[in-house]
Amino acid sequence: MFKKERPIPPELVKLRILNYRAKLTEKEKLQLSNKEKGYAGELEFDCLIRDLDTLVINELLLEFGETFFQIDTLIIFYGRIYLIDIKYYEGEYCYEDGLFKTIAGSEKKDPMLQLNRCHSELRQLLQKYRYNYPIDAFLVFNNPQFTLFQPSPNPQIILPTQVNSFIKKLYKMPSKLSDVHHKLADLLVSLHKTENPYVRLPKYDYDTVEKGINCGSCHSFDVTVSRTKIACKDCGCQELVEVAVLRNVEELRILFPDIRITTNLIFEWCKVIDSTKMIRRILKKNFKAIGNTKNSYYE
């Protein structure tokens, strides 16, 4: 069972919004593309292990000794814990003498170093809470278009052709769990941090991002507004005005979590709706109004 489902990474959510509300550089677009591929690879792996009769915790961000470390998938079995880092790399790579690089010779960050660091920090964190389960760490490459050349097999590295046998092994692991295992899972979920201070996002501010209601399907800003619906001129998608406004309010709150939501702000943000009364009605219906003056805002 999934003790913690895998959310869309917050940085990916922001990058998706910025992709159509700001002008991303080629480097930033590559960052978005890599995040999308990585998330897709993680979801593929989730599908393979969803029926495991044990505890699975996805996407953990933990802190130990003022250092943050991230775990893609953690599986709690009866006698041990599996720490799994999922990589959806594509292309041909070689790994030798601690160097991880493309066939063309471009050196990349060594994913084994990251895995081993997570392994060490997780072990120390668990020891702090008096849990001494053995931890096995694995690096899973699950993109079928990935090839890795290495001088000798590494049991910690699961290549695309080995994924199926690895999954079969997981399903054969002892999974009779006690209250202690469930308490451990609850502890780890409670320790999860929601914000990663090391995430690097493109710089943006309210004045420079694109304003206006965008299409919920293709994200085009070329839309028309009727009394009840928003229609996209590019793809023809239609959406209720209230739904579209709320979706765009959510985008604003994601980009600017500390901003105060007011009728005038949302009127300016949505841009194509020419009625502040309509905006106010939607906000009053879906949020809690704070104050009864022109300076009131919504939470």
C-alpha cells in the first residue's frame, strides 16, 4: 500500500506555469523537460509496485544535521528497508572509476554518490529514533532508451533490462508488518518537508509574468469570454468561467504564495473578465472573506 502518494513536485508545478507565463531561457526549458521526464519515470515505477502488500512511501524530503536529502521511493518490508532512487535517463552512458559520463565524454553528476549520501543520512536519521533496520539502496534506470557501460555489474544499479526481475523480487519479499513498521512509516511521513531550500527556479516577479486567463487545455491566452464560459480560440476547449477563474487564482497563489488575494488583484490577474462584481461573487463563494471594507481580502 502507498502510505504516501507521489505528488507533482512543487518545482515542476511552478516551471509548468512559468513556461506559459514567462519567457524561459533554453537552459530553463531543459530544466523543465528533465523534470517532466523524471516525474514520468517515477510514475511508471509507481505503477509497477502499486500492488505490493507492504508500506511504500513516495517522494520524501527529509532533514538530518541541517542537511536535506530526497528519497524517490522507500519500501518498508518485514526485515529491511529498500531505498530506491529512480533515474529516467536517456542515451548511452559509461560509469567507471567513479566517473559517470555520456559516451561523448560529457561528465555528469555521479548518481551513486547521491544514492550513498541518502543511504547514510537515512540510516543516521533512523538510528536517532532507535530504528535499526538494515537498508538496501538501489539506483533504478527504467527508461528503455538508456544504456550503461560499466566494467563489472553493480548489484545496486538496476538497468532497464533488469527492472522486471527486480520488481518480481520485490513482490517475493516478506511483508508481514507489525505496528512498529506502521509507526516508522508514520514518523517518516511526519518528518517530510514541503519546501526544498536547494531548489533553483527561474527568477520572476508579478510585474513581468503574463496575466490573463489561459486555456485549461493548451494554455493559450487567446480566449473569449461569454456570460458563463471561457472558450479557447486555438484548441476550442470550453470551461466554465468560475472554474477558469479559480484555476487561475490557484496559479497566482502557487507563484506568489504570500500575496494577498483581493477582488481588484484577481480582476487584474484574470484580465479578460470585465466585471469586478463577477470576480467578487466567485471569490466570496469559494473563499473566506476577511474584513468588510474595500480593503477586504480572501483566504
